[in-house]
Amino acid sequence: MTYETDRVPLTASDIVAANKRHKKIFNDRLNSIIREAFMHKFQKQMAEFDVEPMKEAPKPCPFCGATDLIVTEISNHHAVICYDHCQAEGPWMDTEEEAVEAWNRREEST
């Protein structure tokens, strides 16, 4: 089946392809709007807590090299843990910053 639009013949596959392009453009724009709204709300909530970013990030795990480490808290003590990989654990300290500093302050392998 062929359709005439402004004297340009279109086939059904042309229409399907155009619909796919428009759907992708629409979904990309919708995702962008949702992401912007989420970030705006997140930033607003974080401002209410007056949270300062960590001064120093944990170095990669010295045992397995993982970089997705967590700083956890138990009973007001903090430690860096290689949770998803080798389970290495840094010393337990009073603050997150002290825990990260202790994790990063180690002998480098030679």
C-alpha cells in the first residue's frame, strides 16, 4: 500500500520507520525531563540536610582493585568496605572522613 503526502509516495515501511524515530525522540526527551525533575528534587532535598560532599574518595581496593566501595556505619563507627567483591574492610573510625583517610593511608605494593 502506498500513501500520497504532498506528492511524495510513502510506503508502510516508511511510516513504520518514521514512527520508530519519533517514538525514540519522544522517549529520549521524556527520559530527559524525568531525569531533570528527579535531579532538581534530589538537589532540593540534599540542600535541606546541608550535606557536604566527602573531601576525599576511597582509593581502589588494594586486594582486588574494585572502585565501587562503600562507607558504612554501625553503632556510630564508620569503615570502607569492598562489599560486592573481596569483602576487604578498612579500620573502623569515628567519622566517614577518618575511615576514608585510614583506608587511603596504606603501604603501596611495589
